[in-house]
Amino acid sequence: MTKKKDGANSIMGMDKAHTNRLNDLLSLKYTFIQPCVVEDEWDAHTVWLKVDGQSFCVTPLACDTKEEAEWMQKMLVKALARIILNER
């Protein structure tokens, strides 16, 4: 991730609007959060990567809260964006 003079973050030279759009598309199309049952964790969630008809859990241990799962999903989306942009 690079830092622009105006302080806005960008990925591989993309402006913030394009970066946000890419992240939103990746989040909607390729990831999801699912609640799960874990003893003593009433708000546990897992983060999933979905590709075509297959889904893969990327959090082998459930996240304690939905907020933690949302953060993990955000980090997964950023990593996917970097993979895509490095292939350009």
C-alpha cells in the first residue's frame, strides 16, 4: 500500500475511489461471514472465501465477535485486491 501526498491510501497506484470499489466488489462476490456455534462464545463468526460453487473457511478458529470477523474479512479483501493488481 502506498501513501499519497494528500494522505489517502491507495493500492498499487489506484486512487481511493477505485480501491474502495474494488474492495466492495471483492467483498460481495468472493467473501462472506457466517455465525457459528462455539461454547462460551455467543457472538462467534467465521469468514469464508467463495469461488464459483465452492466455499473455504479462512478462519479455522472462529472469531469471537462479528466485529472481529468483519475485520478479518476486510483484511482478506485487501489481500485479494493486491493479488489481482499484481497480475496487471
